[in-house]
Amino acid sequence: MALKVELKPGERIIIGDSVITNDSQRTRLFIEGKAPILREKDILTPATANTPAKRVYLAVQLMYLSSDVDKVQENYFTLVNDIVKAAPSTIPYVTRISNAIISGAFYKALKEARKLIDYERTLIGHVQAGSAGISED
């Protein structure tokens, strides 16, 4: 069964080692085979990976897209150690990401890393809300 992907005008997608940019019309692609596929909305760059959780996602993304996972794994483990030290409540998220990586399910690991980003956003919101209520007398 083929994967069906609909692209908006001008939207980009990565398939394997190639970046494909849609023309000016909506397009539907049917993709068969085993190649890593990422839609533009799911792609992070080093410039947009501006939080610890986003840097973890970027490392997982690079593992997903790369044929040489070992090159990225050391960086991944450094990043997850740092995030767990800073926020121990992230351990369940990191565990799910790491388990998916160990089993070779890199796309699943990306989905779990997206949940870590959402959780990080929640934590930052709580910190910002808490500091907004503190006043210096």
C-alpha cells in the first residue's frame, strides 16, 4: 500500500536524500518503498532547533534521515542527559524516544520527540507564569 501525501503549493518534502518542492498547484503523491519521508512542517534546522527539546528532535531527525546513525547517536545521548538533568520530569519522554531508537523505529522516535517539545513548551509556560507573579519589593 502506497503512502499518500498531499502537498500545498510551494510546500517542500524530503524523500530519502532529496528535497522536493511542489509547484504552484496542490499535488498528491503516492509513494511506495522504504525511504525516510519528512514534510516541511516536521523538519527542524539547526537555526530553528532553539530549545533543548528541539535539539533532541533535530538529533532524532538526523538519525531518521541518515544512513550513518552512529554519527549522530553520541550527540543525542549528550542532549538527552542534559535535558534530564535540567528537568527530571522529562525522563518518561526521553525513555520512549530512546526505546524507539533502539528498536530502529526512527519515525516513531520523531513523534515521541514532538511530544517532548510540547511538554517543554508546557514547562516553560509554567515557569513564565510563576515568575510573572513574583514581584520585587
